Amino acid sequence: MSSDWPRVRLHVVTGKGGTGKTTVAASLALALASQGKNVLVCEVEGRQGLARMFDVDPLPYAETRIATGLRTGPDGAGTRPGTVHALHIDPESALLEYLAMYYRLGRAGKALDRFGVIEFATTIAPGVRDVLLTGKVFEAVQRNSRNKGAIQYDAVVLDAPPTGRITQFLNVSDELAGLAKVGPIKSQADTMMTLFRSPRTAVHLVTVLEEMPVQETADGIEELRAAGLPVGGVIVNLVRPRDLPDDALALAAAGKLDKEAVRAELDAVGVSTTKTLVDGLAAEARDHAERRALEESQRALVDQLGVPTYELERLAGGIDLGGLYDLAATLRDQGLA
Amino acid sequence: MSPAGPRQGRVGPLAAHPGESPALDVDALIDDPQTRIVVCCGSGGVGKTTTSAALALRAAERGRKVVVLTIDPARRLAQSMGIEELDNTPRPVADVDATAGGSLDAMMLDMKSTFDEVVLSQATPEKAKAILENPFYIVLSTSFAGTQEYMAMEKLGQIHADAQERGTYDLIVVDTPPSRSALDFLDAPERLSSFLDGRFIRLMLAPAKGPAKLMTAGLGLVTGALTKVLGAQVLTDLQTFVAALDTVFGGFRARAQRTYALLQAPGTAFVVVAAPEPDALREAAYFVERLNGDRMPLAGLVVNRASPEPRGKLSAEEALAAAERIEARRSAGATGELTAGLLRLHADRMRSLAREAALRARFTAAHPGVATAVVPALASDVHDLRGLRRVGELLARR
């Protein structure tokens, strides 16, 4: 299946806390890499979630190779897989690198550090922190001659801040508007905005089929659109397995499952049945039906968002590296990568 | 060699096999008149807001005069509690059972106006105006990472002082912001203080005084560099902002320290909220360690959204094997689609349970003695008082 986003160079992955945005970012990077692309996945919240996900040492402020894409095609002889590099961006290092790259400040750069300006700028100066983080992401997407010997990536995936903050995070020129109306920072921010607003960027939102995350996703999409930022797809994560047929769901919800038939069938395959066991299974089915109904109503809302959607199943055993490749294959098959 | 030398395979005295953690007695906590403040903390998306609202409602219906300070409740929950408006004032929640003599007020934090109020209370009107209009202040008060945390603590301090003075409430339940890390809000007052004491700020305030004189050459370099990067206007705004804020900072710092002391006081109890997921429990573990380190009183851990215990005894492996046997019979024409589905569903739940139990055991091994309440996942979202009551019952169930 071909990608729904062939022109996108920067994939921004956001989502409400707890919906699995890092998992999706990591599997999207793997999925892109399995199509022969060289991918950089960036983390900006200091959590080292990517390192844990890929089971590697905490990431430094340096592009580190962490994985290779899946081999595709018959006998794995298809496209030569690309690589996944990861980068942990912290604002202090980004600022120092930026100053060195653009201003050749030399002594003044050191003085800035000595006088606590770096600390000030990155901890409290409003908006600056975000601009530094997005600035480094921008640099990775749009490499120029200033960064000598740097790897050229075919795609960059950003494990971004949560949905509630994403528009503000990407909307760097607005964030700085109150502070810098003219000057070099302003023009830098404007150049960044041109990329973020272009079809080369897509902001994907991760949600689960629960009321609050879906509501936040809808709000997030509205905010992104209002700010002129390109909305990508919605990735519905942690979807419950569909083990029960629809008619059985309805019966289970109404508490009208044919317990005698279930008991007979269990007996027939040698499960020693008790009333407790059969009642327990029926109760589990009822719970499941109730949740599925809730999921369906939320899914209907997601469908109304008017953006492409992708679905990842809940893995009962949790996520490990194998699980990530599994999710990557699903995302690729569905066309996110 | 340890004194227990001959006993082979003995683990060191600091390592222990995971035992059962003690149960968190929620009712004893909220019924105790000595408990004045309950702070619910944990990483984002673990049900902190619901837990704090449920605790507050339960305490109120058991006779406490409660106010709950929430940060960002789901819309329908906010509506059901009557706090859709962001007006920074606690409002009574309707339909709370007051037969035990308690009451419940609720409010949603308005970060910006809380910050504005502090400035207004600390500065002269002219100075306050200059600060409130400064572009740096506007961004700082609306979007600085940490402002929300700091303001939540500030508001807690205000409500507490007010409650002491006028006897309005005898229990304050606080929900903490969905921070990047659960630790952020504890650090917020400290971070503000250290910001105020930062070299750069002092430099901006008194460029020609005392020892700073020696650094004037360096300062020239710094301002030169800043002007080059930021532009001259930004620097002027920044200087105005810093100078103006300096006058109110003394007050700020004292308040931040008072709030911090309040959090260490015996009447405060921290409830760490988590979900049975590796990330959430890791955050919870950090938090437990941090609270111990800062001598903050930890009441216990609430694990939300746990898979409910099944009633029958049938392992995941048995269930899957039976499902396969049914499928085999089906391909030979027998019925059993439903039963096979039920078995797979059951296996799924058993596997989740096993995973969650392993995660909790890991937590308990590293943090023995942390009282824990496990709340099973509800089949539907909580968005009314009835749902909150149900969560309260589950929290208190031992």
C-alpha cells in the first residue's frame, strides 16, 4: 500500500498524555525506514521515552543510530531498509549550537553562559524554549551548508508535546510576536513557520477511544487549522480486540447470552465448567460490550473529524521492540508511512 | 561474607522479595480531621482529576467541608460539578448529599488571573500596571512551562490561608497539572526562586553596582550578543520587565517558600496516582522517592484503570487452548463462535492482569510499605456525581 503522505518530510506526532504518542512516533519512524527512507526521530520533552522504547542507553544531544527498518517484499528482498536515528533535543544544547552555527559568537557565547543567560533563556524566557526545540527540528529537516557533514534525512519524526500544547509549540512566530517584532530571531521564526505551514509537514494526533482524548483531539485539530498548521492523520491507539461477533455483543450487553450453550460447548472441549466460570465469562462479555459500545460512539466522532484515520490494536503483553515492528507494519499497511 | 555465611543463596539485607503492599485506607485518610490538604499527583492521563474529585466528594458526603481545586477537568465532568467558568472562585457543587454535615465546593484554576492577583497584591498600582502590560509578563503568565504548577500551588496557599482565617473549609483537595513530569510542580516554587536569584537577573538589575562593576566588560559582550540575537527592543522590554518584577519578587519568593513549607506540614497528605503502565508507574516511583527526599507526607498510591479480577479460575493458556479446540470443532461444522470469542476475551484479560501484577510487584519490591489502592477500570467514562461516588466507593474498598 502506498503512503497517504508522500510529500511529508516532517511528521509531528502529538496526543493526549497516556495515549501512546511516543509508541506511535517510534513505530512511524520504523515504518518509514522500512520503505528505504533514512529517518530521524526527535524527542523534546526530556523524558528519554525513545531510549526506553528501543531499549538503548539514554540518548545524548547527538544523532544516534538506533534501529533499521523492516525488510519488505518476498524473502525480505524488497526495498533496502533505511535507518532510524534518534536525537534527544534539550534547549541548552540547541541554543549553544545555534549561536555557534549562526553567530560565531566565540567569546561572547561563553560569556552568555557564564552570566547565566543560557539558563535564563532556556528556563524562563517565555517561548524561547519552544523556539529552540522547534528550531533544531527545523534544522534537521532543512539541512544547509552550515552544519557540515550532517546526515541528510528523508523524513523527520517528532515526538511532540501533548495535544493541548502542540499549536502553541509549533506556532513559533506567534509565540515570539509579543517579544520580537523585528530582528534576526523574528526572521528565523518566520522561515520556520513557512516549513511548518507547508504540505511538507503533517501533524498527526494520537488518541484512544475515550471521551476526553477524543474531545481533545477534536479541539486540537480545530486549533491547528485556525493557526494554519497542516493536520495529518488521527491514529486511534490501543483499540480493543474484536473477539465477539456483533450479535453476541448486543446479547452480552443485555445480559442475555445463552449461558447453557456456552457451558455445553466448554464441556465439549474439556473445560471443567462451574456456574461461577460461566457467569464470570458472561460478566466479562458484558463489560467488554459496554466498552465496545463506548468505543463505537467515540469512533463515530473520530470519523466525523474529516481526516484520515489509522488504527493500532492494544497489545495485551505491552510494548517491546518486537511489538514496535509489529505496529510499524500495521501503520505501513494502513498508509500512514 | 555476611554473618549468615553458611546459608547459600541468601539475598542481601537491602534486597527483598516483593510482598503484598499494605492497603491504602482512603476513608481513614479523609475522615481524619488532622488531614487538611490532600494533593493528588502523577503523570498525565492516569485519572488524577477524577481521583481528586471522587476523593473530595466522598470526604464531603462523609461530613467534611471540602473544596476541590481542579486543573483541567473533562468538559462534562466540569459541567456536572458546575465549574465550567474559569473565574477562580470556588463554587458549591449541587446535589451533594449533605446529611453528614459536609459540603463540597469546586473550582477550576485560572492560571493567568491567579498570577495577576499576586502581582496586584504585591506591587503599587502603577508598578502592577507596568508589569501586567509588559510582553514578557504576558507570555510568562500564560505559557511559561511551570507557571501552571506554580499557580496551582499559589492558589492552594491562598485557599488554605483563607480557610484558616474564616473557617470556610476543613479539607482542601488539589489536583496537579498534567506536567511533563510529575515532579514539575514541586520544583516550581524553587525554580522561580532560583530564577530570581539568577546571576543574569541580578546583572540586569544592577549593572553598575558593586562587584558587577568588575564584570562590566563581560556585560558589554553579553548585551552586545543579546542585541545581535534578539534585537534592541527585546532587550529594553526585558530590562523593564525584570526591574518591575524585582519589586514584587521578594513577596513571590516568600510565598513560594510558605507554600513549600505547607506541603511539608503534618496536615498534608500526598496521594500518588498511576495507571498500571510502565511509564506511569515509573513516574509514580520517582515521585515517591522525591516525596521521601523532601520529607513530604505520602499517604499512598492509587492505581487506576486496573483490569478487573475475573470470577472463574481459568488461566490464559487454558482459555486459548480451549478456544483453539472449539475452532477445530467449528471447522468440522460445530457451533461455538461465541464461546471461542468469550475464551479469547478472557485470555486477553488474564494476560493484562498478569502484566499489571508484574508491574505492581516491581513497584512494591522497590518501594515496600507504600499503601496502595487499586481501582478497577470502569466500563464507561465518569462524568457525573454518580460516577464519582462509584469511584469513591472503589477507592475506599479494601
